[in-house]
Amino acid sequence: MKATKTTYHCKTMPSPVGELTLVASDKGLAAILWENDAPDRVKLGEMIESKEHPLLIETERQLKDYFAGKLKKFSVKLDFAKGTDFQKKVWQALTTIPFGETRSYAQIAGQIGNPTAVRAVGAANGRNPISIIAPCHRVIGSNGKLTGFAGGLEAKALLLGLEGAGGAAKELGQGEFALS
């Protein structure tokens, strides 16, 4: 039996962290891609521009409300189809981090029952296809420093600041940030 090819629908939207590309499959929101995203970070199939796709319109509405400080919990259906079982566990764990809170990579590793997999959690976090809604920006180093983020550390600091997570993120210099 031949596997059916997934069709992805996309639309772009402006945001305080740059232009975002929203991507939906028939099963749910499949990705939120950054303006300068690495082309191989999230591997999807062919995308068709669909400015009137209902799920993409609803995702854009919820993101606008989030950026305006009116929304703390997203309700769009997510489709984590493109990932390993381990990555999917990590991505699902991200969705449990409450608005305004942070977790360390070690805490996420413990949460998924694999406390020694801290680096693998970091790698999976970096491949999270649904940035912001599956809030990988809420994962920080055990030392409180903001670490790698597909959207850039300035965007991570802005998102955490928007949420009031652990105080304001401050720049340490040389592109490093930490929560104060």
C-alpha cells in the first residue's frame, strides 16, 4: 500500500519577532517557521499558500492575541507528525509548561522519564516545528541563561519578557541573555 502524500497549507503573518510562516496539515497546525529559519530545521513536504485556510486564520488570530497580551493558552490542534518518537515526547512536554514559567532542559528530560537525555532534549527542542505555541522559548539552561533558539536569542528574550517569565531577560553581552 502506497503512503499518501501530505499536503501542507501555509500563510505568513507579521509579528513582533519577525514574519512567521504558519503551516497546517489536514490533522492540525504542523509548523510555525521563522523568517530566517534554516531550510532543513523543519522538513515538510510541498506547501500551498492558503490565506483563507480556517486553521491558519485561527492560529494567526490566537498569535495576535498572544502578542497583544490577551492570550495565555493556545487552543489550536497541533500535528507533530514529522518527528521521531523521542522528539514528539519532548514537544508534547513543551506544551505543559505554563505561560510565564520556564523549565530547564534537565527538567524536561526528567519529565519524559529520561533524566540523562539532557543534550538529546536540547536537540529535539531545537527541531520543534511549532515554535511559540509549543513553547520551546520557555526552556532555558540550568544556570538561567537563555540558550539556542531557532528564532534567535533576542526573540526568545522578547517572548519571555512578554510572558513575564522569571523577570526580564537581560543581555549579558556577546549575544548572551539570562533571566534576572
